[in-house]
Amino acid sequence: MHLAGQKIRQWREAQSPPLNAEEFGQRFGDPKPWPSRTVYGWETKGKIARPAVQMRLAELGICQPSDWLTAAAPPRKTESSSSMKTSSLGKSDAHPFFSAHSHGFIRIATSTPQVRTADVAFNTEAILTEARRAHEASVDLVVYPELCVSSYAIDDLHLQGALLDAVEQAVDRIVTESTSLSPVLLIGAPLRRGGKIYNCALVVCSGQLLGVIPKSFLPNYREYYEKRWFAHGRSVQGQEITVAGVSVPFGTDLIFSASNLPGFCLFVEICEDYWSPNPPSTLGALAGATILANLSASNVTIGKSDERHMLARAQSSRAIAAYAYSASGHGESTTDLAWDGQGMIYELGDLLADSERFSLDPQLCIADVDCDRILSERMRNQTFNDAAEAQACPENWFRTVTFECASVGADIGLQRPIRRFPFVPGRAHKLDEDCYEAFNIQVDGLMRRMTATKAKSIVIGISGGLDSTHALIVAAKTCDRLGLDRSMIRGYTMPGFGTSDHTKSNAWKLMEAMGITAEEIDIVPAATRMLEDIGHPFADGEPVYDVTFENVQAGLRTDYLFRLSGHHSGFVLGTGDLSELALGWCTYGVGDQMSHYGVNAGVPKTLIQYLIRWSIQTSQFDPATDDVLQAILDTEISPELVPADEQGGMQSTEEKIGPYELNDFFLHHIIRWGQKPSKVAFLAYHAWNDAQQGQWPCDFPEAKKNEYDLAAIRFWLEKFLWRFFQFSQFKRSALPNGPKVSSGGALSPRGDWRAPSDAVADVWLEEMRRGVPES
């Protein structure tokens, strides 16, 4: 092997987040992307790149042309410890904050090793090669295909004593070799016990065979004949099996739990088991397993990949767990069947990673699973606990085998997709459908309120900002759906001391484009009189722009709207959004916190921005309206309650309370998953520290792709925690009606969020200060 391949792999895996071979090739291949098999060829097979490619890699600073002729250094061995383990790429001296393990993440890989039909020695070496690769990648758990030691499609050769003896010898070698490897290895092999042969999964860790799980359901239909060779394991519980002279637990009642990583709790099933109506992994999850693993052979036919995805996604969602699936690949016998080597990792219904199918090269599909998130969701879902009780509490009678995870404590980065905008639809192929759904949830909620109240008008304040704009386009669509003339919407722009000509102009253009009844009420005279009546310094000419100064204007606007709604037999449509409610950035009672119906109450600022952008891109309205909507999107967010400064600078909301894109990220992870501030900061750091890494929502403007370092994240998170937990709950406790839109959550005291108004934020602030370094 040459030094260039070693350097390429080290460079890929040192990125944050690490790049897999496909991502690396797509991003840096020039003049066209390098296939992942080509990258693996350089790294694992010693293949030499073309001169043009060598120069390209040199330009990137990855390796030099001379490295292709220099032998690679031998793999670096690492010592394991219960408190700290450093991979060849990890940093053990980093603050604990930077360790994924500190935040409940477990690194899982599905492996499709090279295989040769019935060649036990060849297969064993291939398994160990992939185990070493996984070790170098700081993987905690590797899931191999079914019967990978012997190979799967060998028919009656399963009954040959010579082959079965060779399998036991191979298992002994794998166990011995695993002493110097960090991952737990799940390998498949045929084993004998009591005059029967079982199709088994073996759990190997740090030089020890921890236990053996027999396959429960044996397919014996169409192309499958497993009952010809194997005995089923459905009734095997509380037993032991001797493998290579060592007696270990044997049965379908086994859970494997890491003593030094709470949450790393494993259950194993085999191929057909999860095609059954009642997969064994359901019981395993109810017994406490957070990670469900499937060693599969599963020959490929047209459409079968989709079926496997469907099953894995459904099981991970229903069982509130992670699901790792690994199928046999190239090298299995193709006498009658073919194989695609599919590997995939799901968590709570979300696909974290999947492998390249039909590859001639070994595949290692890696993702970091959030076991802490899984346990948090189970804690919230009482149906899961009820189901466990209905099954006589499996945790009470399952056997638990404990082990010590070797790779704990190092900074190994984070290998999992993290959405920068967790409230924004993230599925590119379903983007239009998801946006349509979000928008029409609001429309449907408003339609029902209009028919229930028999209102003759909808009264709405139009500022030219994002929230009132979105509320107006929802109201317009509602009228269209109900067959009502849009003139029943009464829009009022109410300029105050800080209103700019730009936003006022946008407000008028929007109302005219929408064809609603539009009017203007100047609140400056009334606000001046009120400030005089209460003795505010501004009335005497002093430039005092305090909260009272702002709230007088906000209160007057709401007062006018409520009186107008009574005058016109209608109701006030609220414009305040979820982000403002989370931060308390709204005027209580007589301001924008109050309305007759809060159509935006379940929609955060980042989603409002995206839905307005979507409505432009999908031509929900006419071109004139689209032009105004784009102008509003391009305007800085401001309450416009304070006059511009001498340089014409306007009051900036985000300068006071922080970027909405960060605040919405914090909000999602705290209200939806109950995550600790230090973990929220860890996730934000990996999502936002580099604008060039990771995925952005579809068609997201290049100029708005921001990044934040850890110091900025910590600064704004501290402000968020105080505002959310200590300052603003009293405003949410008196929240008007409004529809929940996102599964990420809402803040209605009648729905997702119930909290005392007089709580303090000390617990969250202290955890953040203790757990998050300043930089």
C-alpha cells in the first residue's frame, strides 16, 4: 500500500464532519467526480491515480506525487482504557465537550466485506480487514452480513462437518484478533448445538465472545430453503452454547449493554426476522435495547431495496430505536440469485447513512447514532412503556450481557447529518409536498375558525415584515379556498416613530397586490399623547427609546386592531410567530402577543422565511405579488419601534436577541428532545461552524449561508436559555388559539408545552457554563 492512499483516508476522516468516499469524490473530483470505488481503490488496493488526479490532490494539500511511490506506514495500534481511548485520528486531550460519546452518540457501521463462496479463510481475513478499517474510523459497533464467515448461498454445504469445523476455528481467530480492535463485531456463522445447526449472530468484543443469537424465523418459500439445514431459535432462551471450547450465553433473550456508555444497549436479529409480522427486535426494544441490528443475506430483486428501507424505517420509528441493517454483497454464489450488499442505518425513522449498492469493493457505511435522543423519546412516549408492560416487562426476564466499550472520550468528530434548519422541510424529493402541507395546515386552521365565528372580516396589521406578510398570504389563500372575496380582509398599516419608508412602501404594495381592503392609521399622534400622559421623557424631547416607548406603540396598534374588528364584525388575525413566543419578543396582552387567532403561533421565523420563498418559487400568487414578497424577504428583520440613528441605521432584532437561525436550532432541540444545553451547543457547533460543510435547504440563497464559531454559539445560547426558561413563559401561558404546524413542537399551554411562569433558568445556565468551553 502507498502513502498517498493513507493520506487521502486520513484527510477525509479528519474533516468535520468526516467525508465518506462518495462525498469526497463528488466535492473534489475534477474535471468530473471520482466514484467512491475509485477512491477506495487508492486507499485500500494501492491503485495509482492518473497524473492529472495526482496534481489535483497535491493542489488540495492532501498528498504529493511522490507519496504514490512511497510505502504506507503500518497501522497505528491503540491502547484501550475505560476512561479514554484515542483513535489514530482522534484527539484525547480535547475538552470533553468535543467527544461525541459525552453526548450520547454511538458510532455504528454496517460492513459488506469481500466474500468468496464457502472459502472460510478468505472470508475471515475479509471480516478482519473491515474490522481494522472500522477501528481506524473509531467505530463502536460493526454489523456484518448473515453467515458472513461461511458465506450464505452454499446450500447443502452448510451440513458438511469440515466446513463447520473451519467456521469454529475462524470464529476463534476473529475473537483473538479483536483484542486489539475497538469495535464490537457482529458476525454471522452456522453453529452446531445438540445435534442441530443454527443460523447465528455472534457478538465479539475486545478478545471475548459475549454471546450468540440464533435466527428466529427461517424462510422456506420461493427461493429460500433454510429449514432444510437450520433449526429455528424462537424457543431458545436461557441457554448456553460452546464455541471453540468456550461456553457463552445463547438465545433470543439477550441484550448487550456497555457499562461505560449509558444508552449503548444492543439487540440482534437476523434477516427474515424483521420480515415477520412480529419481529423479535420489537421485544428487544421493549426490553431496553436502543440499537437493533440485523445481519442479513437477502438476495436482491427489483424493488427489494425499497422494501428493506421501508421495513428498517418503520421498525426504527415504531420501536423508538436505531436500526442497522447489513446485507450480503458481491462474491456470494450467483448460481440462482444476485446480491447488492445494501447497508443502512436508521434512527427514529430517519435515514442516517446507506452504502453504495452493487459495489465490487468492501463497503463500510458509518453513522453516529444518538442513543440519548432515543431514550429521551421513550421517556416522553408512554405508549412505548405501556407496550412493555403489556408484554410482561421484558427487561425483567431478558438476560443482559455487559461489556466495556473501548473507544470512549476522544474527539472523533460527528458523522451524522444535522439539519441547520430543523423546522424547515429537509427532504429534497418531498420538498414541495412538505411546504404545501405546512402552508395548508395554517390555511385549514383559519378556515375552520372563520366558519365557526361566521366573521364578516379578518382584521390584520400589515407592517411590511415577514410575520404579517405570511399571515396575510395565509388569509388570502383561506378566502380563495372558501370562495370569499379577498376584500373581506382588512389590512392596516400603522406607521410609528421608527417606521421606514421601505417597509411602509412594501406593506402598501403587498396589500394592493393581494386585492384586500387597505387602510393606513398613523399612530404617532396617539402615541405622543400617551407618552405625554404618562410623563415619559420622550414627550419632553429627550431621545429615550426604552421598553415603555416601544410598548406604547405596540399596544396602540393592537388596540386599534381590536376596536376595528368589533367595528367591522370580524376578528383580529395574529401575526406573531413561534420564535418570538420562545424568546418573549412580543408585547404581552395589549401587543402582538394577543389576537383572536394566532395563525403563525406554530411556525418559527426560519420556516416563515422558507414558506414565503416557496410560495414565490411555486407561483402561488401572481408575479406582482412575488416581487413584493422577495423585497420583504430581502429586508433586515426589525420591529421598527425606534427611530433610525444619525447614519440611518435601523433597529435590528437579531442584534438584540441573536440570529433566528440559531435560536430556532436551540428551540427545536430543547422543546422536541429535551436535550441538555451542552449537547445543543455540540450539535450547533457541528451544524454551523463551517458553511462549506453539510447540507443546506434546497435553493437556499448563497449570500445567506452563515457560519458561527463556538464562542458565538455559546453567547447566544446563554441568552436563549434565560429568555426561554426564565423570562417569557408568562406570555406563552396566555397564548391565543393557533394551529400546531411542525412535529418539532409548538408552545401552546394546551398542547406541547406546559411550564410554570415563575421558574428560573439556573439549572440550564449552569449546565451550559460547566459543559461548554468558551471557544
